[in-house]
Amino acid sequence: MIRLKVQTRYKSQMVDITSEVTEAVIKRGIKRGIATLFLPHSTAGLVIFENSDISLRREFLNTLNSLLIPKEYLHQNAPAHLKSAFLKNSLTFIVEEGQILLGNWQNIFLVELDGPRERTLLIKVIGGG
């Protein structure tokens, strides 16, 4: 298993982790198989999202914010917990020829909802050489 550390800089942001995940898969030497990513945090999530237009990332975060009614919450960072429930905490990818298969406009993003923080992403690659 690979532990990847990701440092976020803002309260909420989308961090493109595609190259780090790809590098981790390459280092494992697996040519064909699957790669599973798991984010063991309750105020962040994972998403496969558009990679070419950075303004779409802001739209994504704005949409998450619009899901919650502005109010006083009982738990200090309740909004981050609630928004993360709409995201995934794990993703699985096909590995072919040592590369994660993604669509032309897709990248892997860690979505920070309660930063800045250091996040840990666990990656397990299973397959053969």
C-alpha cells in the first residue's frame, strides 16, 4: 500500500492529484490490474472531474456550498462533513500498460472542505507485471 500526503492551502479547494497517483502506480510496476484510492477523512472527498477548465472547479465548489442552508450548525465544521457526504471517499481505476485509464478530459481531484490540512491518500495497486 502507498501513502500519499497532500497538503491543501485553502478552506475549500480542488487539488489535482492525477500525476501523483499515476507516479505511485508506475512505481509499483503493475502493468495490468486495478488501483484503488481511499481517503480516510470525513471532511474531504475524491472526484473524477473535468481537467481543462479551471473555472469549472470553482463552479463545483460553489454548487456544494449552495446545497446547505446558511445557519448556525451544532457542530463547528458540520458544513464540511455534510458536503463530503455528497462525494466519494474511494475510487477504483483500471490499470493498463502501467497507466490509470481516464477519459480525455478527466483527472483525479481531492476535494478539500475544511482546510488547510495535510491529507493522507491510501493507494492499493493489484495486478500483474
